[in-house]
Amino acid sequence: MACPESGADKPTAADVLIPRERSRTPLAVSTGMLLADDSELPPLCSAELSAKQAGQELDRLDREYVRGCQKCRLHMSRTQTVFGVGNPRPELVFVGEGPGLDEDRQGLPFVGRAGQLLTRMIEAMGLTRERVYICNVVKCRPPENRTPAEDEMDTCAPYLWRQLAVLRPRVIIALGRPAAQTLLATKTPIGQLRGEFRDFPPPALAHLGLPRCKVMPTFHPAYLLRSPNEKPKAWEDLKQVMRVLGLPIPRRGR
């Protein structure tokens, strides 16, 4: 993606200090994942843009490349693509797996029951949806809301890489297994990934030239609706992110 020239450099996400050292579970990199970029798309943005410029670049990526995409089978059953929404230069980005029925109808990510819980999670952090950015790995709804297949996520991931190259967040919260495994190029289960900050991009994606930041994997809101006893673990994950971003932590989570 051809980007306008940036102004003075700002501190990079690599300079973020994690509040305490933790032991790390080694990531088991999948040898079956397609880690090559899509040569039909413009290059990743390499400049740090203003909010206005970033918004224009995101709109162009959506309008010129995503909305008409037919690169995988998911386009055959979608109503419309679901690109992303929020602050074009956020400190925090939430990445889920894919749109559901409500998202497919409205063209916006996380607007159904899981989206309502995500909104409450964001508000519990002292933020609003307008201050963060929300998107998914795949931009089309999988039929019957099934989990996206690996080849579908591999095909759609280059769009996500270009979003993140423009957004340049300090932290990404990966919501659920598909998002965490895609962002970290791993097959490690979400139960082993969550609760620890990970470096992004991982070594397997270093060749793409993505901007560096931290990833916090946690449970998907849809899973938390099914398993409310896991909510305290997700809240602990969110509190770690809040510490990194310098957000005040309330005495009790929601």
C-alpha cells in the first residue's frame, strides 16, 4: 500500500515495558500454514500515518480490495464483507475470528450478543469502541457461523496484515483460538496462549515487514457467553493490557 510520508518518528511498540516478567510457553509453529503474502495486493504500509491518513488508507483497502474479494469460498454465501471499525490510529486493536449473522447483515464487526459483551469488556477497561479498533481475521461470515477453515484464514490474513500495518497499535488483543493462532503463526491451544504477552510479528511472519507490538491472547466473547466461569481469567488478561497502556484498574471487573 502506497502511504503518505510520515512525520517525526514516535516511540515504537517494541519500547513498551511489560509490568512483570513471566515464563513463556514456547509457540509450536504450524508447518501447514500459508505464510506467504498476497502479491496481488499493494505493499504493506511502512509509514506512521496521521489519523486522517490512516483512515483514508483503511477505507481504500476496504473499498478497492476487500469488498469485492472472491479469493475463497466464503464470498459465495456472504451478504457483505465486514472490514473493521474504530479509531484508525489506536493504541489497542481487538481481532476476532470472523463475522456472524448480525455482522453479515450490518457490515460491522461484533454487533451481536458476543459484540455486546465485547463492548462491556472495553468499557470495563475505561475505553470506548470509538477509541479502539475492532476487526476479524476473515472478512466474510462462514456459513452457519462455523469456525473459519485454515485455508480461509490464510487467504484473508493479508488483509489483516495491511490493516495492522496502517493501525500500528501498541497492543493487540486476540479474541479466541483462530485469531491468536493466526497472529502468532502457531497451533498452540488458546488455553496455553492466554495470559501471557507475545511478540508480534512472530518469527514466522517477520519477513512481511509488519510493525512490532504486543499480543495478548484471551477468550472470545462468544466462548465467555457459553462459559461464564472463565470470565475472571479474561478479566485478568485485560488488566495486564491496561497496565501496559497506563489505564487505571478498577477494584472489581464487570
